[in-house]
Amino acid sequence: MDRAVVLLSGGLDSTLSCLLARDHHEIILSLTFDYGQKAALKEIQAARKMAQQWHMRHQVVELPWLKNLGESALTSSTRLLPKFHDPEKLKEKKATEKSAEAVWVPNRNGIFINIAAAFAESLGASWIITGFNREEASTFPDNSSDFVHRTNRALELSTLLFPPKVKSYVQEMNKKEMVQKIIERDLSFDNFWSCYLGGKKMCGTCESCARTLAAFQENELSEKIRYRFSIF
Ligand SMILES: [Zn+2]
């Protein structure tokens, strides 16, 4: 099996992508980034738990300077997150564009992948696994298959000893399909953290929570996930 380094944020997308990647790769390292985001602690806890369960080496990479760039609602204590009380709002292009701008961290995924590529090259891993997916790609260009394709072209030149390639095992899925896969693979609902905020439970109203909730609702499984959210 080819070796892989996994970007594990502890969210639903990267956790599922990692689970599916385990069928094809030897995961030699999982990485979680702490860039001063409000959800950092919860993300690290969730990722660490999965890494333990799946016997993967886990490392937290700290990027404290990143929170000082831009004014992202993910990191700034003064900027509030756009709320999605009604799942219908997720279908409004203007609302999701506004939310994307509010949570945007300058070049975040570009930075993450290039750091992961340095680990991969040094460890002889030919793959970098992410949780990029079709649903997020509709709002965030750095989740798209085009971004993956072009990044892979750049990595061919920016690495020399062992050029790695980026791949997401959920690239073509939306959240509804991901929830179906989670059920199929019997992945516990207890561990993942998909909220932009910290706290005891996930908030239920940030865009990420709203998408997760909507996906469970579309699968008629919302009853099973309510216990993870503070709004119920
Ligand atoms: Zn939330």
C-alpha cells in the first residue's frame, strides 16, 4: 500500500475521507492545524480520538501567526459568524457567499497542503489526503477538483525527493452522500467536530453546522444527531 499523510481537522468530511483512504493507503501521519481558530481545541480532541482509534500517528501543527492575517470570523473575537437558522438559506447564493467571505482565512488550504507536502516528502509518502468535497467546493474554490489538479502540478515542481499528490476520497460527494457513507461504514456520530465555534456542543447555526444538520435531515436521521447540538 502507498503511504499517505492525512489532513485531519476532526470534521465530518476529513474524518470520512480518512476512513475511506485507509482502504487504500498506509496512513503514516495525521496532521491537525491550530491556527488560532475558535474550534481548535475541539478539532484537535476529535482528530486525536480518531487517530488513536485507527492507530495513526498524530501531530498538531501550530500556526499562531495565521490568525493575525485578515479578519476571519473563525479566528477573530470581534467578528461574528453568519447564522443559518433555516436550512433553506443554504440554497441562497448571496448568503453562502457572504458566509464564505466572513470565514475566509488567507490562503489557508494552500498553506496546509504545502506543509503536509513537506512532511510527506520527508517521510516518503506519495499521497496527501484531504476532506475536500463537492458541496464545499461550490462556495470555496480551494476545495475544488481544479484546485487539487493545479496544486498537484505545482507539487511536481516544489518537491524533488518524493513528490506527493493530493487526493480527497469525498471529492465528488455532497454532505448528504457523506452521511449515507458514514452510516454504511458504521462511523460513530460521537467524535467528529464540524462547528466553526468551540463549546460543549456544536452550535447548530453556523454554516458548517447547518450543512451537517441539513444532510442528516435529508437522510431522515436528524433525531440521531440532535444530541450533538446546543440548539436542541
Ligand atoms: Zn456551528
